[in-house]
Amino acid sequence: MSSGVSDGGSLEPERLDVVERLRVRRPEALEDLVTYMHRSALDRTRVRDAQLDRGWREVSSACLDCGLLAIEQGDEWSGPIPPIVVVQERRAVRNGIDFSTSVARYTTAYGLAWDFVIEELGYSDFSEQDRMLVLRQASTASLSLLTQLLSEVAKVHLGELKHGMRTSAQNDARLARRILAGERVNEHEIDYDFDVEHIGVIAWGEGAANALAAVADRLGYQRWIVSNDDGTVWAWLGTSRGCAVTDIETALDCDTYAHVFAAIGEPAPKITGFRDTHGLAQGAYLVAQLSKQRITCYADVAGEARALQDSLHAKWLMRTYITPIVEHPDGATLLKTLETFYEAARIVDKAAKLLDIGRHTVERHLEKVRDIIGRELRTCHSDMELALRLAQLHYGSGVSTESPQP
């Protein structure tokens, strides 16, 4: 049958002859592959899965057909990978078969199938030159099929891994919300001890979860870190030794975590403290969203946090103390005097010095504020100061001359 010609096109009869003889032996090859696939899978799984077993036969049969077609075409495999491969690999992942095992299984199965090709080429009466050329063409075709097959397997495993991570994160988020809502949950579902003191943290930004994990490990705190769909990370850091907010703040306040923002609650013990410290972190988070400060501790912004968590109270503060002044023709000057007055710890002389104006001018400004808001400042210092801080959060340094609408 030898043509004595080395050109690929004229070798088609030889290739087709080999493929025809391989198709005759296809049932034998299929049984070899199925036997190997089953044995390989059972080595890695505790319970035999009937659907998984049937799947190996379907995969082996489909891949044999693709291999024969590739050799018949005499070129790199261009067709799609059989859909059963994706379906079966998903089953395999769920049965605990990892990527390296899958790769080993498919490459070994390829070797078993390739033995049949070598045998049939050995039985042929081609010239040695033609036999080598057909072998090269068959090798190119079948290796391209194997490459695409393994690429598809890798995509499945990566997809299942990402799905598993998403599912785990979603489960953690659901558990956290149930606990915060006061529901009882099985504590064995969570690798975290609730009978310690906790500090709640809400973080966001690039690498937030990893940063909190590293900080907890560095400080020797246990941790439970929950990622949310909105990009925030909820974390609880706990220890029986007693937690310190300053330790967490200092650990996060470095160049390594320059892109991580955090709102930190206050230490609180037991399961009630687990809920409480998260609530305080939520308050600090509201302030942080306005201030854009990278690290915000609840103790430093407690007043603003309480007001922001009570929107009705926040509106009342702004409407009562800020809006009337802003709407006054001298509003910008009066607000500047007020801000400096509180910055100077309510000492008129100190405020006058900071403003570089006379003491009596400061007093006149404060009296005008009294007339505008309709009450003595000495009776509402705390509310006025908080209202100014809220206004600064909304409008930045220096209150806007436009009427604020919180």
C-alpha cells in the first residue's frame, strides 16, 4: 500500500486505513478506557456514584470519536470539545476529584488510547517513511485534541472553585445576618468563639479581607471575616485577653494597607457584644462614608454616628442650627466664628486670636447667632457643636453657604 511519497495530502489513504482499523477496535479501546477511568475515580471517592460511572463511559466514548475524527482529518483538532466533558468534570469536582487528578486521568487515558494507534501503525504495510509521517500527523491531531480537552477541564475546575468560594461567602453572610438579627444558629457552623471580647470592623477597598486577616494573625486575635456583595467586609476580631482598638487602628494605619478603609467599633463581650460592636462599627461606617477618612473609630465620632443613624434627629439638628445661619446674609462669617469658637474650647479670647479679630467682634457674632436660632448658646452647646460637625461631614472643611439639606 505504500506510495513512497512523503507529502501529507497523498497520505490520506494510509491515514484512513489506520482509522478504519482503529474503529474496528473501538469497543476494545472503550472498555480499556472505561475500566481505567472508573478505577482512577474510585481511588479518590469514598462512595461510588452511579451517575459518575455512567459519565466516564460517555466521556470516553465521545473523546475516542473525536480522536478518530482528528486523525482522519490529519490536522489539528478544530471541533468543539464534547459537552459531556464539562458535565462530567462538574460531577467529578463535586465528588472530590481535584484538578491534578483530572489531568493525570485524562493524560493517562490518552496514553492508553495512543497505544492502539501505535499498534495499528505497526501492523500496517506502509514504508517506514510513510509510517512515520502518518504517525506525526496522528500525533499532531490527537495532541491538539488533548490540549483543548485539558483547557476545558481547567476552566471547569476554576469555575467550580470560584462558585464554591462565592457560595461559602454567601453562607457566611447569611449566618452573620441571622446572628445580628438575634436568631440562634449552630455555632459549630462557624470557626469562631463567641465567649470572648470582640471588636467589630467594617472595611472596604483593595485587599480589605486579606488585610484584616493579616492584622488579626499579627495581633493574635481570632477572626471571622465575611465578604458582602456591596464590596464591604464585615469582620469580628476577638480574644480572651481583652481587645484594644488602638492595636487594630495602628496595625491598619500603614503603607501596606494604604488602599484599605476601615470603620472600627468598640470592644464588647459575649454574643451580645458580638452584635453591639458591629452596630458601633456601622455607625462609624456612616461617618467614614462622608468624611472619606481612611480609618474611623467609633469612639472618635460617636456623636456624629448616633445622629447619622437617626436621620430624623440629624435633619432636626441641621434645620434648627445650621440652615437658619446659612440663609442669613452674614452666614459664612458667623459659621466661621462658631467653628473657631468650639475649636478654641469655647474660650472667646482664644477664638479671637485664631480669627485675628477683636474679642468684642467674636461676642457680637455669637449674639447674632443667638438671635438667629432663637436660643441662648449656653443652653445648646452640645447640639450646636454636633450640628456643625455634621455640616462639615456633608460639605467638607467649612460649611457651604448654600442651604444644607441632609
